[in-house]
Amino acid sequence: MRSYQDLFRTREFTPLFLSSSAQAVAQTVGGLALGTLVYRSTHSPLLSAVSMFGPSLAQVLGATLLLSGADRLPPRRALAGISLTFAAGTALLALPRLPLWAVFAVVLVEGLVASLGGGVRWGLLNEILAKDGYLLGRSVFNMMNGVMQIAGYATGGLLVAVLSPRLSLALAAVLYTAAAAGFRLGLGRRPPRSQGRPSVSATWRTNARLWSHRPRRLTYLGLWLPNGLVVGCESLYVSYAPGAAGTLFACAAFGMLAGDVTVGRLLPPARRRRLATPLLLLLAAPYAVFGLHPPLAVAACLVAVASVGFGASLVQQERLMELTPDELGSHALGLHSAGMLTLQGVSAALAGSVAQLTSPAVAMTAMALASAGATLALATAARRTPAPAPRPAPAP
């Protein structure tokens, strides 16, 4: 698979892409609306951050209890069901006078359901494109996510300012419903990739097998820690610049788009493999300047430059697939997604707590320094790890 045209000529890629696009817009519009709603009612950076990224906190439960379902549920039915669950939950969040405890209860349920989404979606993408097309396909999805976030945060910021956060949540619920319809009508019927019913024991066994291999374990930590700590910085945009959070989110999405295009399409394989650590350091470094309270225009530029570093995840995912047996591919991708989102949620809560005690600017600087430290520690550990033996070639 050598071009974007080849991707869109592949059966089922386009409906998966379009439905995922609608879901990405729903997440950005709904997340910004909910974070703004909670901040207006509580004036708490911590609660605002957790409301936006709280579903990620529940990913750890899903990763340890439910993840075997990523291979044991029919993909079309699972993706449509996840989108419908989010549509119902977001519609509930739009109700007036909903108690704060109920808001976070809905957020928790959404996170548990979402823990299956990454494994199902990326496992299906891997199945549709095969491994030779997965990196290019995933880069297109990442680019789409960047474009949809730019559009979603710009639109969401406008809707929140002109209309209200609750109406923005209602719109997000409609978009989730449209995504569910796209999955249901556009994807073909496929059997589960593994036999048997989803179970906690199957999830634990496969997680343990994936985690037992040191190079794969370091790859997972590299995908989770630096990324998650920087998302803690992003979770403070609403409290850092209440009137311009949508602008900062849109600039971050633009930078992520530029990084994904560069890494996924422009760089040759040999060069991009060497760029994982520099990109992760770029992801953190600009946020260290936020402690100086730069003007909004400078802050927006710093956010865009930093987000180019998210392109490192493509390099790391490619390595993860090289280190993972084919029969564990979907579960491995689901564990990556669930772990990444869990660390993002934990980091949002941590960043919000630091901001509550100090200020959003100080908290962003602290999270950036922690991310850079994690990157350097993991790079040192990787250099001390023997290279894995190459996989035997398949029999002719």
C-alpha cells in the first residue's frame, strides 16, 4: 500500500474513516462544552480537566477487565454500539440541572465503554489494510483526527460562546448517532477475530503475555507516559485561557496534523525510526515556557510546535507491531489505546490538582518537565536492552 488513493480504494476503509471522523468531531465539541460547563459552575481547574478527560481514567478498568472483547465481538456491531452509548451519555449530560456527581458517573460509564473502542477500531483497520498498509492508514486517521479537532474545537468554541455548552452537547450527541449509523450501514459483517466469550481471565492472560516482553514493555511505556503527561498540559487550556481554549485546542490539532503528515508520509522508514525520542522531547519542551505566562499569540504558536511531537506515536506503533505476534495484534493495539487514554486521564487529574494548588501555568511547566524526564529515562533503558531476535520468515 503506497498511496492515499490505494487506501480509499480499499473496501470498508472509507466508511470506517468517515464514521470515525464524525465521532472525532463529536468528542471535541462535546469535550470542550462539558469542560466549559463544569468550569463555569465550579471555577475548579481540577474538575474542569477531569470532566474533559475523565473517560480516559476509566480506561484502566476496561483494559484489565473488558479488553478481550476487542477480539471476541463482531467489529461492526461493537463500533456501532459504542457510538450509540456515547450518544445517549452525551444527551444525558446536556440535561439542565444535572448534579455534578451524575456528570462524573456518566463520564465513568463512557470511559468503560470506550476502552473497547481502540482495540476494535485499530484491529479492524489492521485487518482491512494488513500490516503493510497499517502505518499509512493510521497516519491518515491521525491526520483526520487533527483536522476534525481543528474544526471541532473551532466550531465548539463558537457554539459555546454564541449558544450554550448544553446545546453544544446536544449537537455532539447527534454526531455520535450519525457515526453509529455509518458504522452499521457502511461496514461489512465480519466474525470476531477470536473464538470464545469476552472474559476477565482472557484479558489478564493476554495482557500478561504482552507485558512480559521487555522491548514491547518499553514501547508501551513510551507510547503512554510522555504523551499522557503532555495531555495533562492540554487539559488546563480552559482554566489557563477561559475565553480562548478553543483556539489553543485548534492550534494543538494543527500541530499534530503537521507531525503526522511529516512522519507518516514524508519521512523514509530508516529516518523516522531515529526520530521517536527527539519528537517526544519536542512534544514537551514548548510547554516549559508557559510558566512565564506568554501572551496568547505566543502560547498558541508554542502549542502548535509542541504538538508536532505527537508524530512520534506513529513510529512507536510501527515498532509495537513489529514486536507483536499477528494473533495478538488487535489486543496489543487495544492495550496501547486503553493505556494511553488512562495515562492521559491520570495526567489531567494530576495537572488539575497541581493547578488547584498553584496555577495552570505552573502546572503546565511541571507536567512538561516530567514528560521530558520520562522520555530520557525510557531512551536510556532502551539503549541498555538487547535487540530482539528477528522473527522467522514464513514457510514458502
